[in-house]
Amino acid sequence: MSFLNSRKVAWVIFGIGLLTAVGSLFFLPDMIPVHFSSFGTPDGWDYKTGILLFPILQLFILFLSGRKKVKDFMFRFARTPLNDIQYNWAVDGLLFFVFCVEIWILTEA
């Protein structure tokens, strides 16, 4: 159970997201939809290399969430104080959300 409560899960999610993004570059068309209207039709387009922004965002979140100052800020000003396990799960959830958005963009392309 210590694996699930550690930062290793966050790195696994990042690794899967990175491999998915790099692997999808070979199969995506040159232009992919990146923004959708309220009806679900695409209304924003980007080059396929834009899919690499998702792993970059995940890496940025991983970097910031591992900083002691950010963690102390979250612990000090949270409405309900978080312990380390809850903090790690919150970071994992955020990274998983970014990964799900990446998958959604890939399936719509």
C-alpha cells in the first residue's frame, strides 16, 4: 500500500502520458481538434505536436508539487489540513485528470 501513497504513482501517470503523447505523434493527422463547442463540435485546431503540451503540463505540476514551499503553503492555508498521503492523492488526481483530457483529445482527432 505504500506504493499507492507515494509520489511514484504520479511519476507512473506522467510516464504513461508521455509515452501516449509521443506514440500518438506517428498516427495523428497534421491538424487535431483542441477545443470543442458546447455541442461537441470542434472549433479550435492545433498541430499534432501540440499534444506534447499535456506531458509538459504534467511535468510542471510534478515539479511544483514536489517543492517544499508549495507543499507548506498547501498545508498552511488549506481549509482542512492535508497529510502527506492526502496531498499525494490530490496531485495524482490532478495528473490523472490531465491524462484523461489528453486521451479525450486523442480520441477526437
